[in-house]
Amino acid sequence: MSNRPLPSPFTAIANRLARSHDEALFSLLEAERAIVRLVGPRRVGKTELVTYFARERRVPLLNIKIKPVPADIAPGPVVAALLHKEIEALAHGSPKLYKAYLALLGKIAKPRIRRTLGAQIKSGFAIVTAQSEKDSSAKPTEPDRDVDVEIAAMLRRVEQAAQRAKLRPVVFFDEVQELVLNADGSQGMATVWAIRNEIQDHSACRYVFAGSNQRIFSRLQSGQGAPLLNLGTALEMPPLSPQEIDAWAVPLFQKGKRHVRSLGPAVELLCGKIGEVVEVCNRLWAQSRPGDVLDETLQRGAVLAVARRQEAVELAVRNLTAAQTAVLRWILMRPDTSPFSREAATATQLNPGTINSALAALMQSELIEQFSRNRFAATTPLRLLATLAPEAWDG
């Protein structure tokens, strides 16, 4: 028999951590007109859940992953380019849908070319760019209505193609809040409104808008340009509780003949984020063998080993004030206790006004995120642990 250690069970599809939100999302996406607003902190499993639905239902998935948009680039062309890329990927992922899309494209219009200063990206109906156009009369702060019209046209064709192919694809706009966090959020809002106005009557395609902050969705739905705008039914995904983590991970460790009753010492600083939890569980699995007892020392050693491999966020932390650092350290070390609690005020020696100002600055820097009224989580707990190096916890 081989002495090679068994692979970690925590990344196997068969061992996926099921949550109560699974059934809720499945039900919402089976509706005739399916538009869902999925809200939760980063790395709690939003993307994985949508991917899981598409895999289980064997339907095409267009995953428009929106990353931070630079201040000198309009969000509209970025979204158009990402959407076009996902449509092109259907050639391999769903040839039937792609063929129907191309058939519609040939009947609608011939491609037109827009002269640009940057690289050109063919979208099928137009050529878009993530740079500004050669139009001296256009103001850089004005929404690019032509590109927004093109985005709506592409979505309309995907809907019509899905009807022809008798398919119900999922169109997933991930981290949609990035569209309104750039220098001029009005441009991103115009793009979101154009998308919502187009898809509100679609019945073949299913849409998911995911983001990490409920307040961002409120901003997306406000303003004169978005009367009665509704980005679908809200489904909140809070961080994992220690009980959820134990119920999932402990039996897998025990099946591998590791002795453990709780993973509390390993996950107490991970803010309930499944991405971080899996990384630590994989490390703990790799550094242990059947028969080992996974005690507190071994668990915390696994966390620190993973943390040391992370890219530190030294620049962002270096620019924090003493009050901001104290509040950040509290949230990292005590994610289950509000920074407004009496215990936090005693430990940090800060008044509520200073704590509130520190929280606003930390959220602006995207070092923390808020997921309920007085609950906050570190955006990247392991990276912050590597940066702040809390020796008290280490010991």
C-alpha cells in the first residue's frame, strides 16, 4: 500500500459545505422571472453558490466578474468587454446557445466600428474599449450611453438566443458595487440602470447581482435615473458560524482519523469566510497524519502558517491612525463582538464617535466590511493577520 497522504477532502465537490441559502437561491432562480440580489461579505461563498446552481442544473453560466474600475476609465466599456468575453466563452461552454446567439447577430445588424484611443474589443454588435474615445466634445464624467445601449443589446440577444435554444442560462454580475465605487459613481449607476431596464421582462435568462454591501444596492436603486428600480429579491449570506464550520469540517477530519472536537481555535479569527476556512483546513490536513490530535496549538499553528504565506497589506495599514489600527485589530481579533460594545470601548479606550470615524475610514480603505447593523468583518483576515502579527494570539 502507498504511504502517500490522502488528498484534502475540503475542496472536493462531493464534500461541499451546504447552507440554508442553497435552497433559497435555487427556489428564487427557478421562478419565471428570476432576478436575485445576493448580499454578503467577500469570500463567504456567493460565487461558489451561483456556480454550484449552474453545475447542478446543467445550465450555461455567464460570470461577469467586476473588479475595481480605475478612476480614468468609464465602467460601461469594462462591463461590455467582460460580457462579450463571457459570450465568446459559450462557444465551448454551451455551443447550442452560442450558435443561436450568432444566428441572431447576423440578422440584427452588421458590426460597426467606433474609433477609440485604446485597444478595441469586438462585442459582436459594436467594438468597445476600456479607454476614452476620440470625441473632444464628450465630457469624461458623462455616462457613455452608446456603450450602455450596446450592453442592453447584448443581453437582449442572449435572452432571445436562450429562448431559441430552450435554455435558461444564469447571468451573474459579481461584485457589482465596483461599478459605483470609482471616481464618478454616476457613470456606473447609468450602466446598472441600463442593465436592469433591459432585463426586467426577461424570462429565459436568470440574473444574479452579487455584492458585499447592502448600502451599495441602496445607492444603485436611488436617484432620478432609476425610478422604481428593483434589483431583484434580496438574499443575504452572512459569514459562517463556528457551529456551521464544525458541523462540516469535524466529520471530514474524523473520517481521515484525525481526532478533533472543534475547530474553534483555528477559525475564530477567520470571520466566517469559507475561502479562509478551506485554506486553513487544507493546511491542517497536510501537516497532520491519521491518529493525530488536532489540539489548539496545532490548529493555531496552521492558521499562522497560512497567514505567513499571504501577501501583507503593509501600505494600507501603515497609513492608519492609532485609533483606526486599534479598531481594526479589535475586529480582526474579536469578530464576534461589536466594536461598539462596552468591552471594545474598554479595551481600545476610544469613545463611540472616534470608533465610528475609524470604522468609516477602514471601510473606505476596504480593510473591513459591514454585514449587519453593528457587525463588521475583516475583508482579508489572513492577510491582515500576516500584517498585524497579533503576538498575544500567537502565544
